[in-house]
Amino acid sequence: MDRLRERIRARRARERGAIVKDAPIRVALAYPNRYGVGMASLGFQTVYKRLNAEPDVVAERVFLEELPGELITYESGRRPAEAAIFAVSIAYELDLTNLVRLLIRSGIEPLRELREPHDPIVLVGGPLTSSNPWPLAPFADLIVIGDGEEVVPQLIEAYRQSGRKGRFLDLVEGLPGVFLPDRMEREPLFATARPETLPASAQFVTPEAEFPDTFLIEVERGCPRPCTFCLARVMYGPTRNVPLDRVLAAIPEEAPKVGLIGAALTDYPWVKPLSRALVERGQRFSYSSVRADRVDLELAELMRAGGMQSFTFAADGPSQRLRDLLKKQIRREDLLAAARVAREAGFKRFKVYQMIGLPTETDEDLEEMIEDARALAEYGRLALTISPFVPKRHTPHFADRFAGVKTIEQRLRRVEKALRRDRPRIEIRSTSARWAWVEAVIARGGPEVGLAALQLAERENYAAWRRALEAVGWREPEPAPFPLAGVGS
């Protein structure tokens, strides 16, 4: 415990933005991963800011530390189990087991049905709840689906009026985005923040975040693009572009670096004026995403002037046929043009995201990806990041089957072998096929997947997941209507 307290003191000394106060309603705001990851989450920071804006509420952070032992809050060093509400922001499927560990190490019984009335209310929100809340159902008293800006004050008001857990759940039942797993058989409509509540902006700046010393701000929410594999349109509702003057007013002029966030950032109508204004202020900045068909030389030069060292865009399909299937709206010519612009603007390297294991994928599709990678590398050093396709709920691909670990590994080896002679011009970075399979299980699983995760708090790996899923009676989904062609199974 002394080592953890010393670590927290050192981190607190380096960060800016912590709110320390005393209030009758205590919320332990937890992130089921290490400090650096949690402090790079704008959603986590937004909820922290919004909770602490209530005069009778104090929110204190909790992270899943690498050090062993019981966890404590960052602001006061108290036990999380002493809070009235234990609120968790969970972003990724693979943090499901971390949620179990977080509850146990916070002194809270992980299973909802075994908790006592005096235990904290366990509330779970974050991107995973919009994607698939069901694996969280065994652990959460309440799940928030969608935007939190307007739901959070309503939840706090309900707690003020309730005084006890059962009454609180009665009061919040039926609110937009509020899902009570033990009372509701269907997910509610997503909560959607009004445009005037935006932009979401950072409360903290710290050198130990995944984006070091960076002030994060979301300039748009939602996505106008129709990509069939992506959840952005579903999770974030209609596109809401924050007016330029409001964005600039929300960015402190003393912030050394600004992280601009949006699902389709280069579709933001004022992306160039905003970038130019930051350059004129002398502030560095970075983009969360860039579309190959929206980047021209003017924008690329602004990116360079803003201090960006690399250029990143997504192909998200190994061939034009599959990009069309996914409604990606990106052509090969767009990818090459973006690489050309990157070189003209002075970028020495760039990154391209790709997916493999897509429905109807064939060897010919992979050959096209290999040829395109070589063509792109003519314009600079290419980091080709390859991820297995993971079907998600709320998308047209919900019924598609994950390609399979063996198939994905065979395909990755094929690409790596074909491009081996192109090193170091082309660097291949790939996501584990085994962990992608686990992600796919969680992305479409039910409460039984959460119960499997409960068994993995002490030891988690691919084989352990297989055994735990078998123990709870989970079965592989039926094959996709369009199986992969030209590969082994």
C-alpha cells in the first residue's frame, strides 16, 4: 500500500487538473486499465469533470495498478468500496477481465446478485456498453449506453432523491440510455447529447498519459460515413460538428499540445481554419483520424506545421472489391494520392490500417493488398498495421463469423512472407489472431461471457478463455452466409 501511495503522489505532482474536495456524495470513478491508458480517455475525463461540477458530489479516480494489493483513490487515498457509487468507464472488449479484477481489488463483490444492499451502486458506461452491454450484465447494477453528458446529472439527482439502492434503480428506470440488467430484457435507446453540451474537452494534462502532455478535445461527435463494419454512426448518433469559435474558446492557449478528436476528423468543416489557428498560436496538435480522400497538400502542410511527425490513414480492406463491400468509400487512387501528398509535405513515413479475414475474402484480395503496399512504399516508409476483422453487434456484419485463428495466422504469414524482401521500406505490425478471437466472442456474447471472464481474474490467456467459455456453455456462432474462399479453415 505504501508503494501505491508513493506512486500516486508522484503522478499527482506531474499532472494538472485534479479536483480535490469533500462532498456528501462520493463517486469512485474507475478505469479498468493502467493509469496511462485511463488518462488518455476523453470520455473518462469528461465524466470526472461533470460529476465534480455538482456541488454535493466528489468523484475520485481509481485505476487498475500493476502493483499488487488493494486499490485506493487518487484524490483522497480512500478505499473505493466506501463510495456511494462505483462508476466504471470501459472502452474495449479485452478489458472485461480487467473489470472483474478492478472490482475485486477495490473490495467489491464482482457479481451483482451476491452484493449486499449497503455495497456501492456499480454503474458501468463507456464505448463497450454501446457496442455490447450483455457481458457486463452479471457485474453492473446499472449500465449507461450512449453519451453521458446529460445522463450523469439525472443519475445524481435520482441518487439525491432515493437514499437507497432499490429506490435509486426505480427512479432511473426508463431514462434514456439507462439499462438495468436485472429488470430489462432489451437494451434502451442510446442517450444522445445535445449539440450545445459539446465539445467534450480534457480535465487533465499529464506526461504519463498515452498522449503525453496533450490537451484532448472532441471537435465532432458522430460520423457521416456509411462504413458497414464501424460502430461510430450507431454509438455516437447523428454527426454534431462543434462550431469553430467554441472549439478555440475551449482550448487553453497555454496548452503545449492539442489532441483533436473525431470519428471522421477530416470531414469536420473547419478542420483547416482550426489547424491554422493553432499553428498561429504556436500550439502543436495531432489528429485522431485522417481519411485518404480528404487530405490535400494544404492540410498536410498544416499538419506538419503543427508538429505531426507521421501521417496515418485507413484502407480497412485488402482490395477495392472488399472496400466497396464495406462501403468504405476509399479508392486505391485515394490511398496513393494521400501517400503522394504526405511525401510532398515532408513526411518521411506514414501508417496505413488494414483488415483481413473479411466476409468473402480470397487469395486475390490479399495479393491486391500486397501490391498496394509496395506501391504506397514508393512514397515513404510504410508501417502497415493489420488487424483481423471482428464482427460487431449493431452492424450489418453481426451474423458474419470470425474468420478463425488458424485462417488469420495463415493469411498474416502469407503477407509477411510476400513483403519480407521489401524491408525496411515496409514494416508490418499485426494484431494477435488469438486475442482478436477473444474480442469477437466478447463483442457478440451474452451474460455467459461475463461469467467466463469471472473465472479468469487470476490467469488469462487464449487457452484459459477457451476452457472458461466451455465451462459456462458458450458455443461458437453459426458459420457466416459467405464463408472465406481460397483459404484453409
